[in-house]
Amino acid sequence: MTAAITAMITAVVGVLGTLLAPVFSQRHAARQRAEEAEQAERRRLFEERRDAYTAMNRASRHFHTLLKDALHRIRDGVYTEHDRDQLEQARFDHRDRYVEAQMVVPERILDASRAVNKVLARMDAVTKRLDRGLAQEGESAERALLELKEAEPLLAAMRRAMRADLGVED
């Protein structure tokens, strides 16, 4: 009787195994697909953040460079309408990259960007006043160029924060 019971149990386990194997296989495949989808989403979010950082960094540095160029040209008396248009476009691009980044980057990166933006916006206002001949007392292209240098360590700090957030090590 023991052999018969053993055979019966073996047969039942065999039948159950045959019936349940597709269920277990399906559950395993579903779990694997879910993990792959989660990994793909993490990768997409990482790439979105990296792209936002690249655009923010590029726009901030370009705006900084064009402000510096504008102040040199104003100082030298050779500032043109083309220069004004380029600076205006850089200002808009800088603003647009910041607005886009607000939706995908951490607050500490936005804080670093705001610190840069404070200096750039202040120097942009000075540049406009100098260009229009409406400089306030003590404002000059030379002084503005010195004050614009305040943005350089802030730009570097912003870049370092972005790189650290992306896991880039020096």
C-alpha cells in the first residue's frame, strides 16, 4: 500500500506540476517584464535629467559669455544691434532651459541655478542701462565685468552639483 500511495502522490505532484508550471512561468515573466519596465523608466528619467542639466549648463554659460562680450563691446563703443539680438536670444534661452528644468531636476540644482541667475540677471540689467546711457551712479562696463566674475564660481558649483547628482566622479 505504501508503494501505491507513493505512486499516487507522485502522480498528483506530477499532474499539479504540469498544470502549475505555466502559471509560475507566466508570473515569473510578468515580474521580469515589470522589472525591465521599471529599469527603463529609471533610465528615461536619468536621461531626461541629464539632458536638462546639459541644456541649463550650456544656456547659463552662453548667457554669461555673451554678457561679458556685451560689456567689453559697450566699453569699447562697438556694441551693435546684432550683439543686442544675440544677448536677448541667450537671455530667452537661459530662461527657457531653467523653466524646463524645474519639472525634472532636484531643488538643490535649482538653488544652484538660481544663484547663477541672480548674478546674470543683475549684470544683464546693468548691461541694458549702460547700453541705453542710463547707468546708475558707480555703474560702468569695467565694474560690471568685475562683478560678472562672481558668476564663475557659481557656474562651477552648479556644474559640480549636476555632475554629482548624475553620479559622475572626478
